[in-house]
Amino acid sequence: MKRNIIYLSSLLSVFLVLLAGCEKSDVDIVRNGTADVLLVLAMDGTPADFEISESSGRAAMSSSFTKASSPEVLSSEGLRTLRIIVTQGTPGNPGFNIVYNEKIADAGSSSAAPVLEYGAVTLPDIPVGNVNIYCIGNEESIGMTYKNETIMSSLGSEPKLIVIDDTNGFFPKANAEIDEKGLPISGYRMNVAVSDGMGAVNIDLERTVVKLNLVVENATTSDLTLDGISFGKFSGDRFYMFPTDRLDVPSDTQYNPLDFGTMSAAGISAGWSVPGRSDSAPYRVYIYPTYAYTSGLGDNPYWISLYLSPGNLKYEQGTFGLGYNSFRRNTQVNIRARITSTTDVLIDFEVLPWDEYTVNVPDFE
């Protein structure tokens, strides 16, 4: 009997310890609680401009600061919609959770005339502790709606969030084709310590594509017409929305050639006139980040062909990527093709960050 009393007493002690542990957990949840997080956005290294509302005490996306008139970026390349996601834990591991997922439907000054805008937004009731914050701009440009279920199915065991466009249904695109839905844009911050009274969290946004700027210089005295453009086999079919390295392209990316104009019945449908002794307007093409020349040996895929008339000139495989085996996201490749005769075309190029918007490559020596 005494032995049974001791046994029951031990069980009671264990139960009380477990009960105390449960109560402590509940108390911790109440004590930790939630906090509002002020998220400050920037693009091209430019800080946000925002105001705090006196009535609510919260910050909101500002409509007073835009880059519509800046030469650094085109309005079609700006921010239209913005989705903000907050997670706890590591994808693929127990405890991973999406605690916030909201979309700002109109991040520009108006839906009719969207512009690139900097600002801030307050995320309400974020659980106290370490979180990861992700921003996706213009998800419509890649045909996605990043609800929780879509994110969970796409993440796998890492937070990079792969985007697969194996039919190239969304990119590559010429500039005229991005007017409606814009370009995919993203940024993130890992291991943000959320607490009451914390400071603002800064996130730099980047366009997830590469911009190719082509300018044709007609150095002859005759007018020419550019009937078509062909690029080498370097346009990929996938990318990481949140890369962890400076150049982070999926290893199983498939690359394809890229054509515009009468050769492909797209892009330059009626020919592109380039008067004698003048430069053409820039022709812009957007592609996913590319690492198509991994070995740096053999034939360089970064080349361009021009189809010109009169004379049915085809200038083939003018390499513009010498010294480069890749082009990372949010960069622009400025290409100048100088036509000195109906048989002679010179190619030069430069690679710049997107915010250094200069399409004219220095003159040839």
C-alpha cells in the first residue's frame, strides 16, 4: 500500500510539472504578444519617403515621391502591386508558419498611370520573435497569385521560392509588352527581431530580370530598316524570387535563343527605321537572370544578329558578352551596334546597375 501511495505521488508530481510547463507556455504567448512592424522600402538604393498618420500613428505608402520623371527608370518598369509575406521558422522544417500575407493592389499613384514609388507600410500584429519578411512586386507579370497554399507548395526546403516558366509564356518580353503588368520585383530580410517599440525595417527591392538595351547607330549616309533581331541561346526559363547569393540561378535552367522582328513575326512588325548618320531609339528586351556560359569556354552564347534592309543584310553573331559568363538580376546590358557599311557592323556593350540609366555606350575608338 505504501508503495502504491509513493507511485501515485510520483505520477502527481509529473502531472504538476507538465501542467506548470503548459501554463508557462500560455503565459509566454501572452507576454510575448505581437507588435506592429514599420517596413520601409527602397529601390535602386533610394530610401523611402513616407509620412506617419497623426490619427492612426501608422505609416502608409506615400504618393508624394515617384520616379516618373526620372531618367533612371521607365514608368513601365515600376511598382504596381506589392505582396508582403512574413514567416516564422525554416521551410520544410517543423514549426514553419506564414503569419502574414497581404497584397497592396495599387502601389503606384493610380491604377491608370502606375509609377515606381517608394514608401513605407505598417504590418500589424506580427508575432514577437524572429521572423522573415518577403516582398513580391507585380506578381501578375509572371502569372502568379502568391497565396499561402501556393507559397507552401513552391518553397520546398528553402526560402528561395523558385519560379518556373518552362514555356517562356511570361518572359522574355519587349518593352511594349510590359506596359500592363510590369516586371517582377522582390526583396527580403531574414531574422528580423520583432519587439514592441522596434525601429523600422529597411528592405531593398530589385527587379528580378535583366534588361537588354539595344541602340543601332547608322554611320552610313543612307536610311536603313532593322527588320529583325536575334539573340543567342541565353534566355532562361526559371529563376529564384529570393536568391541567397549575388548570382543565384537554378542549376537546371534551360536556355533558348531569342528572336524579335519579321524573323519571328513578333516585336518589330513593320520594320524599325534608322536614318543615316543617326542613332535609333533604344530597343529594350527583358529576360530572366542568366548563367548560360558557365564554363567560360567554347562558343559564347551572348551574341546578337541584325537583319537589315535594303540589301537583306544579315549581320550574324556579333558577340556582346566578352568577359562575362552571366548577367545577374537588376542589371542592364547596353548594346550598341554601329553600322559603317552594308557589310560592316561593330558591336560594343557595357553592363550597369539598373539605376545608372545610360543606353549610349561610349563611342568606338
